Amino acid sequence: MQIIATMMNTTNMAIASTNKGKIIDEKCLSCFKKTYQKLFIKFKVSDTEKLAFFVFYHETILNSGYLSPPEIQQKLNKRFCEIIGIHDPFFYEKEENNKIALALYLQWKPLVKNSVDSFNLALRLAIAGNIMDYGANHEFDIFETIQNVVNSNFAIDNTLLFKESISAANTILYLGDNAGEIVFDKLFIETCLQNKTVYFAVRGNPILNDVTLKDAEDVGMNEVARIISNGNGVPSTLINKCNYDFKKIYKSADLIISKGQGNLEGLINENDLRIFFLLMVKCEVIAELLGIKKENFVVYNQIKK
């Protein structure tokens, strides 16, 4: 519909030309659009429903103030689900990604166990799993990514400090990101975090293909960690929006492992030296934030970049 295209262009131009407190990057708007255009096709959304969504999209973006991209995404996702009457639009993708990752888990677990440096290999596989993201990527190849990360240097490499921090920690909070990816997190936890008290945090409600309690239980995460919910449906970790139980564990943890771009967006301004960010950089916004290139791999602690 021409009216929808016009509305989208008007919204983008308004954001690009205003200085009224907007922090949303125009590149993020493009990412939002791609996500919902794909979902329109998947769910055969009618023109009337599309128009209803884009009216909301237009108003949300123009009135976003100092909301972060994950907070805006939460609002858009909630309204989209209301319009189409589906609670979890990525339910089947999450189940499929978990199945694919579990098959790879069976293949890689003995290789990790028998590796000369099992820590390094398990860490690289955990970071490779971060490609399984329908928020930043609409198509991805986990098999190719595994080969790339296994054979690549990290653009930011605080691996030694990370390993030392794990050794010194007793209680570790592991912030999950996406379904599928969590299987590689499980492999890392059982390989590298033995004899530690590990809490694995999931989203409180479905959002994109981010991990929920069901997703974590489906892959047996409870076998290697205590699964907790952060009580919120933002595709990130925003401390002030999380529930009391999560905040209590967050405050008491000796070490925090943050997976993915969304969690980094929510936590990087906390300047918390307990946090190690593990991720594959999948967009220009995060690449610019970290001063590296898109598709680079990162083990990052703010003590030393």
C-alpha cells in the first residue's frame, strides 16, 4: 500500500532531521522494518492490519524520546502480536533452531572435551551461536559461522581476563540471548563453569526469538544451571525493568556473562566491571559503538578494550 510506504519514509525523515531528544539511529529503523515486513509475509497480514501496525509504528518512533532500540522493539512486538492475535510469532523458528543446535551439540561436545584447549573452543562455539538471531539477521548460516569463529581472531579479545575472572568467581549470572544459541551456552557452561553456582537468565515474555523459560528447559539448561526469568519482555537486559529476584541475583553475582547485542545495548552504560560481553557484531550501530567492524567477534570487558 502506497500510504504505508509514505508513512515509513515520513517517519525516517522526521527522525533523521530532528534533534528533539531522539537517540534512535536510522539504521535501527531499517532493521525494525525488515523484521515486520518478513512477519507480514509469514502470517499473511492483511492491508488493513498492516496499516494499523504502521500507524502505531509511526507514533511510537516519533514519540520514542530516550527509549532504547530494545524498548522500542518491545512496544512494536506487543502491538504486532495484538493485531495478528499470536502470542509468540517466532515459536516454530525457536523450536527449529533448538533442534539444529542440539544436533550440533552432539557433534561438537566430544570435540570440545578432547580439545587441547577446551575453554577456547567452547567459548568460540558460544560466540558462534550468537548468529542465530532474527532481530538483527533475517538469514544466517550457523555452520559457516562456526567455521569462521573457530578460525578467526577476536576484534576485541579479553579472553585471558575472562578466564581469570571465572576462576576467581563463585556465583555467575549468565544472560541468555536467543533460542538455538542457548545450546552452545549450555556446552560452554558445562565445560568451563564446573563447580560454580550458575544462574541462566531468560526473558520474562516472548520477544523475537529471544530465549524464554520454555526454550531453556527444552534444551536441558536446567541440567547445568539454575534458570531464572528477568521478568521482562524487552529483547535486552534493562536492570530497572527486571523483577526483584533477578535484581537480587544480579547484585550478588561475582561475574556476569552477557550474550549478544541486545544485552550489550542494555548494559554497556552500567560500566559494571563484572560484565563480560560475548557476541558477534551483526549491525553497523553496534560496530560503531565498539569501534570495530560488522561480523567481528568479541570478548569484551570495560576494564580494558
